[in-house]
Amino acid sequence: MPSTATAPRTKRGTTRNRMIATAAEVLRERGAAGVTIDEVLARSGAPRGSVYHHFPGGKNQLLTEALHYAGDALTASIDRSADQGSRVLLAQFTEVWERLLQDSDFTAGCPVVAAAIGPADEEPQLTAEAGKIFGHWRAALGLTAADRIQVVTPPSHILGLLNILTALDTGAWLRLHRRFDVDTMLRHIESDRITVEMAVAPIALAIAAHPDLESFDLSSLRYIMWGATPVTASVADTVTARTGVRWLPAYGTSELPVIACSPPQCPRLDSVGRPVPGVQVQVVALDSGNPVPPGEIGEIWARADSLMAGYLPAEATAEVLRDGWYHTGDVGYLDADGWLRITDRCKEMIKVRGFQVAPAEVEAVLHGHPAVTDCAVFGVADPADGEAVVAAVTTRAPVTDTELAALVAERLASYKRPRRVLFVDEIPRLPSGKLLRRVLKERYGCPAER
């Protein structure tokens, strides 16, 4: 099995882009076996020394980037799905994918390179074997060739990439969009009779807040999958009450894309599901690393044959991969029946007077207020308590900071009550929906007022 790894992302220069575009061209003409470094250099005019400077993984990494290039080109034109050019582009993309699947070197272990938020909060690249990265996903979601799937998450993020590859591998019908727009998404669910929709927190919030949601016929949906961001039950319940559509929570990371999923036949909102077949999960004590019994909170570790081989640079790998186990950095617990619950990230836990506060728990309460459209909770230094809880919120209607803090105090322990509530114009997130708490801490991380 060839190694797969990840490196800090650099801006793509003209030479690198030219090499990728050339490789995609040769790939389409001759298949993976026909792509040679010499031909790419000759056609692109790139200097020989640039190959391993831009592509440390050599030909396999270049092939993977070429596939991404074809996918990006498809996404850029997908809004014009009715015109001939877009249909030709889709056919070319499908042809590239079919050629790759026929190539034994690719299916036997050519790495898929993806970007991830790494241990240092940077964006390294990581790799995993192409055939394994979507096998677990197809089984977990119960996808078949009869499904009609819509993907509105970015193809550059692991969730978007995973859904696209899985749909292609399954033979399902696929709808892509250049960018997310809630009206466009809902309209296509109705007109295309979409059976499986994918969502992250901002998408779920937009659906729940849509004033005319009931006017769309969403009856074709088997479920909406919620991944990449914590599930907010009040938001999901609002959508279900208004449309009848169920939600299917799932859990994965860029390093191990599919860890747990709620079974389609019995989805639950209070859990991300059970570990999918082929994936082992254990919860260990935060201090000792020893396994803990069901119901006890600790760090989630996982392993599977679809786990990444590592990061580039390789030095970062040792922080998260040890003895075959991937240390997710997520905090949670397994119940007696094997259902996995996630409470927060290890590094994002707020310590108030020695007590641990999970930001996601406080956010779930704030999301339940009808005036709140989005929120993020983070900790700031406090001379008396060590850290204090701060909440940043966006609203659709008037509400006071006192009212929101009191709501949290009613539902949770007193030390989890936000010391400050900040009203902001926007909650910073990555395109994947992931909260950027670091940005908020840097912006508002002054000592808390008592």
C-alpha cells in the first residue's frame, strides 16, 4: 500500500496550475497509464525540477490533482446544466473517472489528496486510498444507482468530495452547484426528485429559517444527511415539523471520512450514529489514554482501512496516528448500545473554575431561541476563573444578552452560563461549515468582565 500524506497548502502558481491542467488533458486522452512526467513537462513547458517541488507524491499526486481539476471545471459550469457545453464537460469528467477506475495502479492504492485543518490549525494535505475512501460511505447511507443526489457543499472539502466520488462509484444521478443558494437547492429537490440531500450547519439553518419552506415539495427525499458540523436538534426538528423530512446524522473527518452514521432505517438526532461496518471506535480517558466504560466521556479514537496514511509533512502525523489508532481530538462517549455521542473538541473545551464546558452544548441551547440565527461559543482568559464563557450570536429579531444568558442558565449548570454575549454580523466559518472559534478568540479574547 503506497503511503499517503499531507503538506501545508501553498498558493498554486502558474507552473503548478499549468502542469495540473496538462495532466488532466493527457488523462482524458490516454487514461492514467498514459500519463508520464516527461509528457506533462513537455506539453506544459514546466522545468523538470518543478515536479517534486509542486507534487511531493510524484505521479500519483499529480493524477489526483488532475481529477480535482476536472471536478472544479465541472462545478464552475454546472449552473448552466441545460446548455450543451455543460453536458460535454460532465461527459468528459465521467470519462476521466471511468478511466481511473479501470487503472489498476489507481484502484490498488493511488492516493486521494485532500486538505484538512491539521494539528496546528493550519491546512495540511492528507491522502487515503481512492477505492476505500467511499466504500464505507456507500454502505452507511444505503446508496444505490436509483438514488438522485444533490451536493451543495464545496467539492474542495472532504464531505463534498466524498459525496461526489460515492455517487459516481454507485452510479447514482448527481446534481452539483457552483455555490450554495437555499432557494436553488429547494427548487431542485422538487424538480429533480432528489432522494438524498447533504447538509452542514449553515445549510440546515437556512432551510429551517426559509419563510416559504412549506411551498416546496420535498416528498422525494429519503433523508437529509447532516455532517461535518454538530447537529442542532431544535433546527432539525423545525425542518421535520414543517416538511416531514427526516435527518440522518453522520460523523467523519478528513483523516477518516466515515466513522459513524445513524442507520437510515432508524435515525436519531441525539447521536451521530453507530460506528459503520469496518470501522473500530474506542473512547479513552483524556489524561491517561486508557479505554473508558460506556457512558464515560473521553477522547474518541478510531481505525479502519480507509484511514489516511498520514500528513505531509510527515512530522505532523505522529500527533494523531499511534499504533494504528487515529486520535480524533473529539470528545464524547459510547453508550451501552454502541451509539456514539460527541460533546466537543479537546482543544475547544473551556475550563471554568476547574469544570469543563463544551461549547457545542451551550450553542445547542442558544440555537433553540427563536431570535438566534447562528452562534459560536468560546473561552477567554479570566484572572479569577481561569476562563470565562463568551457567546457570539447573530439574530433575526430583537433579544437581549441578559435574556440569552438566562436561557442557558435555565438549561445548564451555572458555570456554563455565558459571561458575555456579543451580537455580531456574521459567525466566521469555513466553506465546509466548520466554526472558526480561533478567529473569534483573537477578535474578542480580552479578559471577561465580571
